[in-house]
Amino acid sequence: MQATVTDHRSDIAVLHLRGELDADTAAGLHGTLADLLERPVPKIVVDLSALKFCDSVGLSAFVTSKQVIDARGGWLSFAGATPFLVQLMETIGLSRYFAIFPEVEDAIAAAQL
């Protein structure tokens, strides 16, 4: 899995994930998220449009980050997920805690409301 970060506006980071996110690659995601969580108010959009595979172990990194995000008044949302990923996130309950948007631009626009 490859993870890159781009900043939109001064306060929103977009985390672009590419490849496969699973038990073997989750450590890399943990490291990238740890860097983003150092921001005073972490506001993160996770772009899943180039993610080819993801399992629940891979997604658990977001769950473990939620406590820090909430404590700092930030948020994390997902964008561009395949129907399989949307179903997976709904099945494991992430859709109750994180917003899921069709496109990155939709998530960024929602942040401005």
C-alpha cells in the first residue's frame, strides 16, 4: 500500500491510499496517521478511490485514531470507496462513526459547512 498526503486549504489533509490495505500493510498506515494526528486539530479525508483491496484489519487503524481525533476536535471522513468497501465499512460499523462521501471534493465541501 502507498499512502500520500496532500493539504487542501490550510486545515484539511487528504490521505490518498493506493494498493492493498491489510494486516501486512497496516503498519505503514499507522505511521502516516500518527503524523497527521500530530496536527492541533486533525481534519482528514481518506481517499479510497485507488485502493484495490482492504480488510477489516487494515481499517482498524482508523478506529484506533478516532479517540485522538475526537479529543482534538477534529474529524475523519472517507471518500471514493468502492461498493465493496462501503459495504465492509457498514458491516464493521465504521459508517456510524465516520462520514463516507462519493468523492474527495464532496468531503471537503461538507467540512466547510
